[in-house]
Amino acid sequence: MADTIVSFLLHNLAHYLTQEAYLLHGVEDEVKSLQEEFTMIDAFLKNSEAEQIEYYEVQEVVDQIREFSQEAEVALDAYIANQIEQRRTKSLTKVLHGYVHANTLRHVANKIRSLKKIITQIYENKNRYGIQQAESSPVDSEADRTPHRRRWKINVDDEDDVVGFIQDRTTLIKHLTEGDSGLGVISIFGMGGLGKTTLASKIYNDVRVKNHFQCQAWVYVSQEYRSRDLLFGILRCLMSISKEMYKMSEEELKMKLRSFLREKRYFVVLDDLWTTNVWDEVSEFFPNSYNGSRILITSRVKEVALSSSSQTPPYSLSYLDNKTSFELFSKKVFQGENCPPHLETLAMKIVESCKGLPLSIVVLGGLLANKEKSYETWSKLIGNINFNYSQKTSKARRLSIQGNTCKNIFIDPRHPSLARSLLLFGEGNDFDKKNWKWICKNLKFIRVLYLEKVFVKSIPKSIGKLIFLRYLRIWSETLLKIQAIPASICNLPYLEIMDINGHVEECLPMGIWKMKQLRYLKFSGGISFPETPISMDDVLMNLQLLSYLLVDVKTSYLMAFSRVPNIRKLHLKYNFLKPMNEFEVAELLESLENLKQLQKLKLFDIPKSEPRPNLFPPTLTKITFLRSYLNSTHFRILGKLPNLQFLKLKGKFVGFNMLHPLCCVAGEFPSLQVFQMIDLEIERWEIESGSMPKLERLVIFECYKLRNLSEVLWSLPALRLVEVSRMSESFMKMIKELKMKNEYEKFAGGKR
């Protein structure tokens, strides 16, 4: 815990000193001093952990490090927040507050210097503690820059402590070790505390899994992930990290990882994924060599689980029933012995209050394990549990709330909350103004705001007070309808991810062009951009994902003037309220050529247009047409894309018929690996020899008019899997006859 806080703090200190030094006016020396002191402290923590030092004096210092690090983080955040507010309002009060925060920062710096003296004394007494003082090096500094390195070490409870996972583990291991030879992705999802990571770690360490796979890796992802850190996290599990590797670019690291995994049957666990964007990025790390390799993902987000899972449906963890809950509670409290009769009634009430959540049961069980086993003691303790929990929330790094309200969480107004994440799992009811007010008042320093299964009607202006917010997600089971996004949200200088399952009626505020850190912008129901600004400085340089952008005539200018030059994933949705003619649609699609980094494109309800030669950028690797117009000319243009690996056509609004069949000409689709045709009205599909040389997987669903498949299909050299479902009777009869031929078995395997 202490080293995680220190790593985060070091990262923030480095960021402010290099990127936003103007905000440190008057405290530059203190911040530089803090950076130097905490760099030395970080080395101390690493050595203590590596040597497994457990002497009381060392542990006491570690506790102080944790406390002072949190103080330093709060003081620094308060000072930065004040500086930003001061620049906005020019308020004299804010200036005075700035002096107060600066003095607090200096006071913390003095505490850290005192602590450094104690650490120095420990280093001088090496023989007693067995610590070797670390010398900093470029390798060390990068290797330990990640805030999550401790999560790479998998600590699994004893077998007796894991209750309720036997069947889950058996089922998942069967999915991992059996089935198709292609790369399989299996997801475990459920709310926090259900035991996703515990189950995954039991699977990871199971002897059946270890014997089946040639190599394994585990990496913790989290909300604030960085691709480079994830790469190193995986590589560390597979090989020794050399100094040369730290000098490699991200692309070189990807190539090294892919090269290592290509000839091996590997198993990788990606723990705690939060967005589909993360999976889209990391999926590129893993080659599909059709040797039975598997990836296991844990996530709280059902959407992430659905988008990442391949053939196997996401595995949902359910709450424990009363019997299993009581068994887990008893093992924690009574170490496997039976619960005394005089405590059974009270124990059952405790278990029921946990509502089947393993984490709650384990926490309460651990609390009671060391207490006197008497009815009186338990009654007093249980009566104070909620109060004690509330008292500790001011020191919690992450607040996780089950329910639609924050009212039961106590924050002492005299002390700033240390919480940097708020995760709220609602029950589908309204998320009212009182909840928003509570968050914006009490959790000013949070980086992550995650609201799930809540009904949000509006986002308040006060969200602009959450200056350090980096991740905002609002998800509901039904599509939310939000009138507008407040302009104040554009005042959040560090916001990187905005993910809202809703439709916003008004376009985004003009201030969106000032949000330079924004890299992930997703509105499931669609969002419109404001007018393209005249100033060429107004560019969203870091934006990598945009979904779903409601297109109209103005959208072409957004692309043509390179206002989002580094977009890698783009979802476009037709705005029926602002119709376009065929010429305007063609112009829109042609403007995509300006997106030089675009890799994945999804077109939703895009109407008919006249195709132009430069219709799509050559960088595209994945294209999906959903109810969007596509004729034979468009298809020929797609066939010329050199890097296209995935193509999905879905929906009846596609321009193919008997006179203009779907046709793959020799030399086209040179890199295509996956081709999906779903709910199309095509009658013929012609394939010439020499087309689709790398096609590995073919999916045909609900194409009721399709009569047959070309014989050339079975001669494709890379084809390994053909999936056919919900077709006409005559087509399925033809497939059945093909199954009986040895030639078919030779060229297509797996499910058909």
C-alpha cells in the first residue's frame, strides 16, 4: 500500500515539475525536494519488500511513510486546485488560501526530511536489517514508475479460505483447457467484492492450468492504465527484463511480446479492466497461433466482458447463498470449527446483512476472529460497525457504494478525504441532485467517478469542481437522455475518459476543444460536436476513441481540418434529424482519409452515397457496417485496403442483389483474417482464387437468401473456422453434405 501511494505521488510530482511548472509558483523548491526525498523513500520500500523485512522499527517507518505520503498528496492537490481556481476567478480569498496550502506543503516537506533521517539510520545499520541501499539507474526508474507493481504478485488465500468457487473454477478451467484451438478470451464479471480476482488467481495457480499452458502471465490493469506499463507487466512474467528493453519504443515492445508468444500456448490474466478501449488496445499484444492459447479477463463492467469475450459467453459471478455465506463466515471466525449455539442467531444476522458479498463476509469475519466469542461483545461490535466504517472513509483511497445514495458515507469536513475513486453501484433509481452535491463537496480530489445502474437526468455545473477527475463513467441499463453536458466540465484539465451510456440532445460545449488531455469520448446514444473552431490551436491531439459521433454536413470539416488527428477508433452514427444527400455522405466518408492513425471504424445507419476512390484510409484494420449502405463498388474499395484484418457486414440496408453479387476478386483483401456476414439479403457470394489469402474465420448468420458457397472457399490456405447459423433449409442441407466430405474437414475446423 505504501509503495503504491509513493509511486503515484512520484508520478504526479514529475508531471507537475515537467508539464505544469507554472502552477507551482512559490513552492517549486518544496516540490523538487519532495521528489528527491520520495525517490529515496521509494528505493527503501523496494528493498524492504525485496528482503521481506519485518522488524518493528522498519514497519513503523513504513506506516509513517504511508501517512506522510497521503499528507503530501493532499497538500499538493489542495495547492494545485487552489492555483487553478485562482487563475479562473482572480479571487483574493483564493490567493490567501494559496498561502495556507503552500505553508501546509512546506510543513509536510519538513516531516519527510525528518523521516529521511530515520531511514538513513536504518541504512547505516545494514547488518541488523539486511538492507542494501539501492542505487538509482535508468532501468530502476522506469521499471518502478508504474504504480501497480505490487499487484503483479499474486497472493492466494489458503484452499480452506476459498468458499463457493469450486464449481466456478472447474467450469472455467474446462473452458480454458478445452474447446477450439483459436485464441479464446473468457471474461469474469460482477460487482466489486464478489471475488473475481480471487477466482482468477485460484485458476491461475491451478496445477491443471499450469500443466496445460507453456507460459503464463498476470497483469493488473485498473482505471489509470498505461499501455507501456501493461507491456512490461506481462513481459516480466515471461522473461528477464534487460536494460535494452527499457530503451525500446512501445511498438518494439509489442513486437517482442508477440514474437515470444507466437509459438507458445500461453495463458494471460488481465485483472480489472474498466473500458472496452483498454481491450481494443491490449488485444493487439496477443497473436492467434491456433494452438489453444487463452486470455482471462476480470471486470466490473458487463459491456467490457461482452466486447472482449470470443466464443465463450461472459461468466457472471453471483452472490453467495446463505448456506455458503455462513460457511465462509465460519471459516474466517472459527477457523473451521462449528459456530457455538449461543452465537448462531447473531452470526446468521451478520451473514444476512452482507447480502452474499464475499468481501463483506471476509472483512466482518476477520474483524470478529480476534474478538471474544461472547454474545455481548459481538452485539456491541456489530452495533458500531456502520459507525466505525464511516469514520474510516476519510482515509479510504477508494469508496465503493452499493445502492443509489451517498448519504450513509460520513466525511469529516475538517479533514479532506483521501479517496481518489468513487464507485457507486445503483439499483436503477434516480441519481438525484443531493448525491451530486455530496460528491462535488466532499470528494474534490477524486480521479475516478464510476456510476453504474443509476438513472441520471442531468449532470450539474458543480462537476467542474472535481478538478483532478480523470475518469468519468455513467452507465445505466437503459439509454439515458441528457439535455446537455455543462460547459463547466470543460474546466477539468486532467479528464481523459468520458464514457456515458446515453444520448445528449444538445451538442458538446465549445470548451471541448480546450480539453487537451481527452483521449476517450464515448456516448452510446450519440453526441454532436460544436462548430469547428477557426483557431488551429484548438485540436484534440490526444483523442484516440470517439463513439458515437452523430454525423451531419459539418462533420466533414471536423475530419478535413484534422481536429482529431490521432483518432484510432471511430464510430459514426447517422443523425436523422439533420439529413444529408448522397453527395454530402460521400464527402463525409472521403474526409476520413485525413485520419492518418485510424485503425477501427464502425458505421451505423449511414445512407446511400456514390463511392469515391479514396473512400477509406489505408491504415484501417477493422471495419463494421451496421445497417449502412454498401454496394459492389464500395466492396471493391474495401478489398484494396492493405491492412484490413476484420470486416463485419450486418443489416439489410446493403446494396447487393443478383445483378450485383458480393464478389471477392483475386488479390483483394490481402490481410483479412475475419469476415462476418449477418442478416444480409445477398443471394450470391463469389470468390476468385487468390483473394482473401489470410482468411482464418468466416461467420455467416441469418443470410436467408444466400444459396451456396463458392468451392474456392475451401481452398483458402489459412481458413480454420467456419460458423453458420440461422440459414435457409436448403443452405443448411448443403452444409451438412459438405461436412461429410473429407475435403471440408481438411480446410475448416471447429464449429460450423
